[in-house]
Amino acid sequence: MRFVVRRLGFFAVTVWAAISLNFMIPRLMPGNPAQVLVAEHPHLNPQALHSLLALLGGTTHQSLPSQYATYWEHVATFNFGISLTTSFGKSVDAMVYQALPWTLGLVGITTLLAFILGTFIGLISAWRRGTWLDSALPPIFVVTSAFPYFWMALLSIYIFSVTLGWFPSEHPYNIFTDSPNLNWHYVGDVLDHAVLPAFTILITAIGGWILTMRNNVITVLSDDYVRMARAKGLKPWRIMWHYAGKNAILPNLTGFAMSLGFIVSGAILVEYVFDYPGVGSLLLQSVNDLDYPLMQALFLLITMAVLLSVLAADVLTAVLDPRTREQS
Amino acid sequence: MTTTRWARRLTVFGSAIAATAMLATGIATATAGAATRTADTATGTLNIADEWGFSWPCQFNPFNANDFYFSFGPVYEELAYVDSINRGAVTPWLATAWTWSNGNKTLTFTIRKGVTWSDGQPFSAADVVFTFNLLKKNPALDLNADWSVLNSVVAKGADQVAFNFKAPSVSYFYYIADQTPIVPEHIWSTVKNPATFQDPHPIGTGGYVLSACSGANQRFTANPHYWQPGLPKIETVNFPSYLSNNAANQDLTSGVDQWGSQFIPNINKVYISKDPKYYHYWFAPVYSVALWPNLKNPILSDLAVRQAMAYGINRPLVGKIGEYGEEPGANQTDVVTPTFSSWYDSSLAAKYGNAYAYNPSKAISILEADGYKKGSNGIFAKNGKQLSFTIINNAGFSDWVSAVNVIQSELKAVGIQVTPDNLSGSTYSTDVSDGKFQLAYQWDTGGPTPYYELRQLLYSANTAPVGSPASSNYERYSSKSTDALLGDYVATTSSAVQHQLVDKLEQVMLSQVPVIPVTEQVDWYQYDTQHIAGWVTASNPYAQPGQYVTPDWGVVLLHLYYK
């Protein structure tokens, strides 16, 4: 219990610091959105611009402390105002809600897949050490993981889209013929368009899981309780799953919980290359345009997701592994 | 991402419509698209490739600085269309006629009859009066600062509208008639806050209506009740959102999209070679990209130094290396050729070394005559001061970065050292407008004649002290006699007099070298003639072909048809 309270206290302090930093950092950056607007539209009368920014809730002439107070109010009510530059006048919340499902769907599912597949391959290859499986799969995936995302993405577009023509190379669905609605045709179209980006993320993310799982299993296999299990004559698959696998998966599980937090930030490069309208693309655009309200909403979303998943990882480990609960 | 949407923003111009009398024969064959037919004569689908880098907001307020591109042209229309790349030819549009009176201080439009809004309501002169007074009441909507020169806009009789100006303002015809979209009073008068109005279902007089919008695609469908008989010929226009340049180029080269406004590196190999029979491009120069000296800098205020730089830069080579040969070199008069060739005073240019054509030995002799001596490092110096400058540039435009690298090595060869300082977009634009630079690489914006660009460069009211933002005269040039020339131009409607005045302005550019034009910015434009005809070409420049040019892209759509 004390452990959970301590964790929660620490979590609260971190959240406060993160939210405050999220407020400060954009304001310390050079330039301001008004200047971006002027640069984009030189004819716009500067006074008109200021009145417009004030109208939209742009905080151009409010003192810093009062901006900070307003900011907290907005955070508490999930109201992040209106985009100032990226999509002038559009509600930031709406933009984030529009982008989030694409990212959660693509990056979320591929992260989960990468974790499951990677852990499984790691387990098997450790169990069958020295077989062709062990000498082929881990090295291959470790190599593919070393490739940068975008390079892999461009390569897969070149091979599977341009040359072979198997999969579409861009957009979340066929935007010319299809429009979002709930029918099988649309769902199939979305899946078809998700294949290449998902493949790219999967192939570059899986190596890490394989490597850690394999090494963990190898360490665990030499432990006495595994030898004991063998001596008892248990079936090999039972030893693999229940003795070796269960114990070896702990570090991977922590890593997985933490990686969940990064799902919402999207895979910026993958989304950019595949023209996928997720959070990563939105983040890139908001930073390019110095769109404070949008940036703040996105950074806050990402920070909160990471903090929550770190908290979850802590609690999960504590539940699964009694050793971490006590101070040695 | 060589050009961003910002990089490609410019203002527009219009053209002669010619309402081509070809009948769509109905062979359609859309490459994609399952929209239903709305007009009997309109067939087929056109897809656009123009990377904007964000998902569509589905907002169409034609007075929103970010959104007006999406509705002004196909949906909302202008009073008269001005074709900037065809000698500023003017075509009557929502107005059928106009006259200047009262010493060129009053402009009276006669408004077209028989036009309806796409919701069936009749269009009238009252809508025009309403639109301009809407801008007056809401300065945030007045994107072209119409009311900086206007006194009043009033209805005159049943079908006329009089614009009263504070002073003779002939050049403002372009902004009033061509650059201001007309909106329906019966809709906009009920809008509580026009500045934040999103206008998700725009009602205009144009050839197209918005039929669907999502973050990924804006779809426009032919307006069956359009006032120009038989137009438009293309039934459906898809305008997908592309987040990256390569995705848009991919759809363009594979033939999914037929109209491109893309920067394509090495275009002959990447695009044309994929289907040389049908794939074409035309890059019409529209305004200059220039090297701007800060005239408040004590060394750069020396004319000889600026002249040496002007002679020392091989402009065509900068375009060839920095811009993949897709932008031509500019000339020192700042008159963009061939677009404005009729304004270019070649005999005058000849007196100034063919408008400062590349001549490194001349550059060196000018500096030597001015008392400069080469130091041991090969850099000229006078009174202990070296010709060594930093040049600020927009790091986001990779083509500009390589262009400046070419300039750097060329100037080095004539004993002038420049060091590029590539800044982030917002820092860069702030520093440029505040005059916080020694040299800057930056563009101007154009208009239907070279006057518009020259005025932005040279008019003293467009500048400001160093530290305050200047609207366009970033080099801080100021001359009473030049101001007088610029003022005379807007007081006359005589083309001959206007030509004489522009000649004198060219002389200012040649003799005083206030800025050094380096390359000519072009309209990015690619087109596929396999199924669709009616495209803008060099021999038929009826509109600016860049998809991002308003209201021109509406004019282009009206000319296209299925073969």
C-alpha cells in the first residue's frame, strides 16, 4: 500500500512539472504565431491581426501568470482553444480527436503485434538455441530494427507499391472513391492501406523485443528451478511457458507498458512518408507553424500518456514480482 | 520538402476566359470517383496533386487567411478576372463593365444580371455592397487591405456599385476586382462572427459546389445552375490532402492525379519520362527571388559594393544548380521575363551591362575603382573593413539553401565573403521584416504588371526603421523621386504612361541596385493530357496554372474538359 501511495505522490509531482513545462517551453521558443500569420499573409493589417488573435483566445497581450492560470483552467476542462496557424480557427480538440484514432489504430496495433510476436520469437529461439530458427530469426530482425523507420518505409513503398503494385503507398483509405462509413468495403480499404505502414513499424520495432526476451530466457533457463522442473519430468512446453517464459517476460512487460505511452505520439516519420493523418503528422505540422494551442494539447497528451503508462508499468511489476515491492 | 505550402504562396492574377465552345462529348472515363452526375454537360473526374502538408480543416471562409484558397475560385467568385501572366488581361466576371471617374478616385462596376447563388437565391449588386462593407466592419477579413485606400462602397441605381477611393488608386483595381471574393448577403448577414465563421458549406456563384469534405479529401461537383452556359465541363474535382511532397508526386507520376502544382526534383526523369506522350509541365515565372542588402548597413549602403555583387552572381547558374534548372535566372530590372517581356526595357538594360549580366572581372574592377584592395585571404577590404557579410535564409527551403551556397562560392571568386545563416521559418521572417540582417535571401510577391512588385520593393511607406516590421520594403530603401514615380502610376489609366513610369522604375533598379534579383519564382504546374484537355500552356496562358493561385484555379477548372 505504501508503495502505491508513494508512486502516486511522485506521479502527481511529475504531472505538475510536465504540465508547467508544457506551458513554458513554447513561450521560450523564438518567434510567435502572429509573426507566422503576418509572414504567411503580408497584406493582413497587423492591428486586425491582433484583434483577431484576441478574439480567438490567442494570448498575445496577457501577462504570463494570468496566461498560466487560464492554461490550468483549460487543461482541467480539456479545452485547448483554437488552432492559430495550422487550421486557423478550428478547434484543437476536434483536430486531435480526428487524428488520434488513426494513430491508435496503426501504431497501437503494431506495437502490440510487435510485442507479442517479438516475445514469442525470442522465447522460441532461446528454447531452441542453436537451431536454424535461432540462428536465422533474431539476427534478421535485429538488422531490420537497425534501419531507420523512414528508410524502411521508402524501401517498402518502392518494392511493394511502385514495383509490385500490391499495396497502396499513401493515405489511410482510398480518398477518391471511398469515404468514412461503417461498411466492410471501407474497413477492408482501411486495412489494405494500413498494411505497408504497419509492416514498416513492425519490422523495425520487433528486433528489440526478440533480443531482450531471448537473453532473459537464456538466463532463466540456467536457474535451479528450471533444472528442478526438468528433473520432475515436466513436459518441455510446460517448462517453456510456465517456468522460463513467465519469469523471463517481466522486463519485457515493463518495457511494453512504457511503450504504450509512446503510441499516442505516433510514428512521425512513418505517418509523414505514408501520408497518414495521425498525431505524428499533426505534431510535425503544429511545430512547423508554431501553433501554440495545438502543440500544447499534443505535448500534454503525449506526456500524460507516457506518465500514465510508466505508472502502470510500476504497479504491474509490483504485482507480478514481489521482490520489487520490498526495499532490500 | 523543398517548397512548403507557405513557400508557394503568392498572390494571383487572372485571365481571359474565352468560354471555349467545345462540347464535352461525354466520353468521361474517370480514373476514379463514383460521384453522381449533376449537370448534363459535365462529365468525368479530375484529381489534384498539391501538397499542403496538413489534413483538410473543412473550412471555407474565403476571408480566412488560411482557408480562402479552398473556396475562392471554384465556389466564390470575383468581380473581374485579371490574368497576371497574360499582360494583365481583364475579363468581366460578376461585373460586366466598369469605369474610372472623378480623377481616378471613383470606380463604378455594373453588376451582371441573371446570376444565382448555388442555393438558388438571386445574386445582385446588394451582395457586392454587403461584401465590401463586411470587410470594413471586420478588418481581420480584409486580407488585401482594400479599406486602406477605400473611403466608401455604395450602391448606385439598381445594378451599379461605386467604390470611392481616398486618392487615385488605379492599381487597386486588381485587389478590388480580382482578389476580393463576393459572398451572399442572405447567408453572411446572419453570421454572428464573420472572422471566426468556418463556412463549412460555402454558398457561392462559382462553377463548383462543395459536395463532400473530410480530412483526406475535398470534393467539388459541377454547379448545375452556373451562370456561364455549358460550363463547367468536368463533373467532379477531387482535392486530396497530401502530407508529404513525395506522396503527391507519387500520385502524379502514376497518373492518379492529373493536375499537379508540385515541386518535383529532376522533373524530366521523375515525371515526364513516365509518360512523355501525355505528361507535361510549364513553369511560368511570376516574380523574383532576390538577394536583399540592408541599406542601413554602412558598407552595403555603398553602391559600388552592391553593383559588384550584382555583376558577381551568375544568376542562370544559381537557378540551374539551386533549383534543378526549374527556375530561370532573374535580371536586375526586376521585370520578370518572359512573363512581362513587354515591360522590359532592353535598351536601358544594355546600358547597364545587359542588366548586370554575369561579369566577374567587371565586379572586381568596380571594387578596385572604389578603393578596395584584396587582402591576403582573397577578400576585398577598405579602411580595415572586409567585404564579409552573413546572409540569412529560410532553412526550411532546401532549394534556397543550395541557391545561396552557389551565390557564396560565386561572390568568393570576386573577393566578397558571404556566410549563410539558415534560420527557422519564423525567426527568419521576423528578422527579414525587422531589418535584422546584413544580406537576406527572400522573395517579393507579384501582380498583373511589374509595377506591383516594384512598388513593394521601393515604396517608402512599405518600409520601417530597423527593429520595426516592414511590410515589403525590407532593404529599407527610401527616395522621394521614386515615391513620386510610384504615385504617378496609380493616377493614370493610360497603358503608355504606365509603361514609361515602369521604365523609370527599372532605371532606379539598374542605377541604384537597391536589391539584387537572382532567380524567378515560377508557378509549379504539371498536367496530364491523356483524357483531359483545355490546359493552360505557354501559348495559351489564360490563367495562372498553379493550383494554389486564387481565383485562377477556378478559371482553370472552367477551361478543362474530357476529350
